[in-house]
Amino acid sequence: MPPREGPRQGLRKRVRSVQTLTEEQIQQKRIVDRRAQRAARQRNRDAMADLEQRYTRLQEMYDERDRELGLLRESNQSLQRALDQIGQIVSSTSRRTEVSADGTSMSRDQNELLARGSNQQETRGIGLQSPSNLHGHMHAHAITPWHCNATCPLDQIFLDVLESSKMMMSRGVPIDTVVGPRKPCVKVVVDGTPVSEAVPMSGPISEIVSVYPGFALPERLAFFYIMCLSMRWKISPTRENYLAMPFWLRPTVIQVTTSHPIWMDNIPWPGMRDFIIESFEDFHHPEFSPHFSTNISVNWADGEPYIESGDELVLTETFEKHAPSLPVQNQDTDPGPAFGHHDHYTSEKSPLNEITDTLGKFQIADGGEVRFFGSRSNFNLLQTAMLSSKSSREIQMEGFKAAMSRMEPLDLGSELQTHLLDLFWRWQNQWQYFVSRKLFTSSQASSGGAAFGPFHSPLLLTAINALASRYSDRLELRKDVGDPNTAGDHFVEQVKIMLQYECEAPTTTTVQAVLLLSLCETARDKEALGFMYCGMATRMALNLGLHVDCSKCVPAGLLTPEEVEDRRVTWWGVYMLDKLFNIGLGRPSMIQERDITARMPSLDSEDEFALWDTGIEEVTGVLDAIYSPNNVLDAASKEELALNAQIRLCSFYSSLPSYLRLPKSPNIAEAPVLPHVYQMHLQYHVVTILLHRPFLRTTRLSEGNISGCLQADDSHTDACRSSTECIANILRWQSKQYGLRTAPISTVHCAFTAAIILLADASTNSALMREKALRNLTTCVNALEEMETAWSWSTRSLLALRNIAQKWKIQAAVFCKPRYSDLPIHEPPKEAVALDATMMFSFGEDAMSWMNEFEGPALYDNPGLATASQPTQMFEMDYNNFMPFE
């Protein structure tokens, strides 16, 4: 094979061949090249056109396949829903779930239920659901009852409304147009005025109500309202519509799994409803309806249950809250016994049993809110509601309008409002849990931007803004931009105006707002006002019965599960603040443990809350026994009681789960500690100090005088010193991780309590101990100074520490700053009345007289702890092992 010619040789050859062509040959070549180029371009155009046609055909095929695939997906989802529902029914047939009187669940055999449900072969109409149409993992609010074909004209009306409404929705008609406004017009019930054809649901329901000629107007309006709630949910089974129904109206397991006539869904007694549905062939509406028309009453005696709203008539808010209490108002007229059934909601009481009942009862009272009346009041015997002329919502509106008219509203943009709420949820509500964030935010979201809702109000939001402003450095939140102590003052003034009105008919949001107002006033160093508002919140809570377990009000229709949760959160917030004031000011507690039956609020970690509550119960009764002036125990018994309580408290502390423990030296970057965990440990060590502080002893000098030095080799001294050092360490860690600018106000008392013990240690003769005490004292003082911006209460603590240090002649560099040296020492007035010696604690000649000035709180009476304690040797405890660090 001849050698291949290289590129350069080929190029030279082509150049030479072209150069050798004649002019005629060159022209001919150009013509051939042009023809070849035109042919090539034509081929390209033809190929592109062919490709475009092929692409169009493929796109059409793809669209067709995509449509088929979509149909297949829908079919598969439908089949999956059916299979899941069948699996759910099969798995649940071994036991039936019923709602008990306290809102918990009970179980019973359900085999017969499945057999009956599987054997029913009714012909189902359009829009009628069966369990096979339901998704096994649907939420409860999305599972509607299983209805059979119409058995009476009443059934037919209900089913026609359902079918026509769902057909309208399938054509894209908005839900509000189909079911009408949330507050239905009741003109048609009051005076027979025809309802607008634009709202197809109200007309038929009014026809249904007219079936009961024996009903008076309040009863007709109550059933009209309840049926509207029920039908609205059946047409649009959303969570919001589900929760709007009274608890007793929500479907039971029997209603969902057993085919039955739709008229049975409105029977007010769930137990009776299930009893009839299980054998619905034996019960007919014409036989059952006379019991409603002749016996049922809503017990309404407070004027007209409706008001004018524009050109329409709507129910008053008070009546809307009262109407769902039908099962309670008619306990003695339950038709169940007439049909062989006795409902667990309607157990009859004799007059003697009612008179001798000592538990009291919830009633609908002022403002249409639930109130608690003890048996001694005699009001617990009434079945009728005790109502005022105005609802709580109307009073709230008046207060809001008054606040807006008397004061120029502070212009809060969405960014600043979000900033304040974020500060409140992040720093304040995590530790002092007064407001349920979930309920508050869901109430705001479901209200569509309205100022009022079931769990939020302008008063509560303004109180949140007032306290959250203390955590913010934004100057526009201050009344005086140069004074951080004026942050939130504008909101505080608005809160006080609205509170003047809401005191007439308080709600849980009122109580929450007063709790926050109490902290606001304390933050401004107005502890007298703060303490007064704490007492006001406590009285309001007792008036509302927040201290009593209200779970039985759920099946009775007085409260929803969400309202029960809100009441629990509010009550335990009141309890917490009462005890914190009790510790911080050393004043008697208003709340007695014996009066409380309310359950704890549900939390993400129930174990966490239960453990901490147990720890409080271990020690609060002992603190009462130690600090109460009228306690009959002698000094030795009190000391023994304190040591036994310390053992139980340390047992609780050492059993804390890992996520509530503190590491020996927190690694902030890798494993930050949550703020409320720091606060829990601070409060634990404060309680430990208060438990041992009354028993501290001083050393005796050679000349017989008592010095300020704490006695060494003493168990009480060791406990106080260990807890004081832990408090100083925690303050350092929290300051390094988060800063103390946003620490809650209760941290002030923690630092103050530790600093008192450190001042005593700073007077010791041991140079090493004195140096350590002064170092930790500096930490506590710096912490109080850092918290001054938010909490002016810190200033009072700092000045008190400065005065004590000067009185005890303690040279502390931290008090050499100009801010302390320029202020005079506040000596007590000469005419001050001294406490009677019999009121003070006497523990022998070595008792530290200076400690009497700082004797601590009584939390709540629990004398049972004193009698149940076991003898313990005083010096057998090693307090160095009582601090459970990982």
C-alpha cells in the first residue's frame, strides 16, 4: 500500500489542481457546486419537516398516554383507598371505641358490628358513602357517616341537600356559596321569611325544623343551628367544620361503619344514637320525633336569642355557645329509657343526691362562658344557664374600641409584629408556659385575619407585644427612646384599658393577658402591681373553674377538646406564676393544692413535664412547713424534714432524662442546651438553697461574738454552696450561649438568691474560699446587670446586694463601679416595726440573725409530707454527689 499522503501534501495538490483549471472549467464547477448546495438544503428542509411531523405525532401519543396514566393513577388511588379502608375495618373489629364521659376511650367487642356491616346490601344513591370509599389513613374530620337510602321524608330532604350541594361543588361552585355564611340567617325560622335561593342549605333545614311543631322558638333555633353545623361538615368535611360541631354531634365509630338513616345523626345523645343505629330497622322517625317535640328544652330565658345584622337576623354569640349544651340541659328527658336504653351521659340523680353532692358543677354564666360553682353555692343545682345581657365577645369588642379611641394605636407592620411574636415564643413562653402557641396561631389562621378568635384576642396579642418589647432593642417600641425601661409602655396602657371591660366577663385569653401584664409590671420594678395582677389572674381562673378537671364537659357539649387544652395551659400558667411570686417575694401563696383537680396540659414530651411536676411536689409542702410562721414543728423537726425532702428531691433530680441534664462543660457549638433547660436547673438549685438556708450556722469567735462566716463541715452549708456554685456556672454558660439579655424575669431571683450566699462566703477567713466566692459573686452581679435592660427588678436586687456588702464590710471589686459608689445606702427607718421574736425561727445561739431578713417563701400547704417523712441522719449525705451532671 502506498504511503498515505499527509495533509500538507493533499492541500498543495488541491491548490495546484484548482490553479490549473481554465476559466470555463471554473465556471462549470461553480454551477455544479451551487446545484449540490441547493439539493443539500432541500434535503435538510425535507428532513426537518419530517422530524417535525414525527415529533407532533409522538407528542400526541405522549399526551394520550399521559391521560391514560392519569386515569390509571386515579383508579389505583381509589383501589388503594378501598383496600386501606377494608384493612382498617378488619383491624378495628376486635374492639369498638366509644367516647366516655371524661373524653377518654373505652373498648368492647365489635365482631357483630363487622358482620352486620358486611351483610348489608342496600342500593346506594349518588353521594352516599360507605367505608370502601374512605381512605384508611384519612383524618377523623374527613370520615363522614355511612348513610342508607331514605326511610322517611326527613331522610329524603337531607340526602337531596347533600347530593345537590356536592354536585354544585363538583361544578366548581365555591363552598361559601353552597353552604352559606358561617353565621346562618335565621329569618326563615323566626318569621317564615323565605331564604335566599343563593343559599340552598338553609331553606331545607328550616323545613326540617318545622316538622317539630311542639318546639318553641329557642328550641327551633337551637336545632336549626346544630343541623347547619352538621350539614356544613358533611358537605365539606374539613377540620375546621368538624371542630365547629359540638363533641356529642361528631360521628361515632358506629355511624361510620354501620349504614343508617341520616336523620339519626342529629340525636343529641351519642350512646342513644349508637343504640338506635345498631338496630335502626326497629326505629322509625314518626315514633321517635314526639320525644323531641314534647320534652326537649334548651332552657333559654335571657331575651331574644337572635340579633339584627344588616338586613338579616343571626344568632347571638351567647346563644351559639349555649345551644350545644342540649345533652346537659336535657339529662332528665333522654328518650333512651323509653326505647330500652340507658345512656352513660344521663344517669338520673335523686334530689337528695344532688343536694349532698360536694363536687360542684360547670354552668354557662356571665358572658356565655363556662363558670364553676361549688356545691356550697347552691347554683350547682340549676339546669338553666345564668346569662348576662352581653356576651364576652361583645364586651371584648367594647374594650378594644375604647382602647383604640382613647389612645393612638402604635403602627405595627407585619415585620415588627412577627419580630415580637418570635421573641415571645422563643424566650418567654418556653419557660413560663402561659399561652399555647399551637392554639393561638391556629385560631389566628382560621379567623381569616379577624382580631377575635376562640384562642386569640386584641387584649392577649397586646399583652404579648408588651412583654415581648422588653426583649427587643427596637427603639420604636420605647416610649422614651433613651430609656429601655419604657419598652412596651404603650402596649401596657392599652392592655389596662381593655382589661377594665373584660373583667366583667373574663375568658381564658383574659387570664393569659393578665398573667403577662403581671410580668410587665414586675419588669418595670412595680412588684406591688405585678403581685396584684397575679392575684387578679388567680381569681379569674378560679371563677372560670380552670383549677377543676373539665374533661367531662367535652362529651356534654359544653367545651371542645381544644378549649379543654387551653384551660389546662392557662391554669398551670397561673399556678406557676403564683409560685414564682411566692418564691421571689416570700409572700403566701393563693393557690392551695387541695383545690386542684385540673390535669396537666399535653406537651410534646409528657415525661418531661411530669418529672418536673413531681419534683415540685416533693419539696413545696416541706418549704411551707419550714417557713410558715404558725407552724408547730420545733427546730429539730424542721431540720429533719428538710433533709428528708432533700433526699427525695435529689432522687428526682438524678432520674432526669438525658435531654434534661446538663453536661459538665457544655459544648455550645456541638450540643447547645435549650434555654428552658437552663431555667429548670436554676430553679432546682434555688429551691435547694431555700430548703437549707434557714439552718445555716456561723462560726463563733474567741471573744464569743458571732461572725458572718458560715460554719464549715455542715451539711446545710455544703448544700447551699454546691447549689450556689451551680447557679454561677449555669449563668456563665447561658450568658456565653445566648446572652442574658433575653433571659426570663425569674432568672433575676435565681442570681439574687445565689449572691446572698456568696456574700456570706466572702466574709470567710479562708483566702481560697473568699476568692472563689467573690469570683462567683461577680458572675451573679454581671448577670443581674445584663438583665437590667429587660427587667428593672434587677436594679433593686443590685442595690440590695451593694447595701448588704457594705453592711457586712465585704470588699468586692464588682461594687467599686461609679454606679454603686454614687448611691447612698438605704438604711431602714428608725420607726420600722420589728418582727416579734416568737415569729422568727430560733435554732440556738449560733443562728445567723442576718438570714432572718431573707427568709423565704411558703409555697402551698401540704402537712402530709411532714408526717410521712422518715428520720434521716443529718451528716450521712454527700452533697457533692447531689448535682447530676453528665
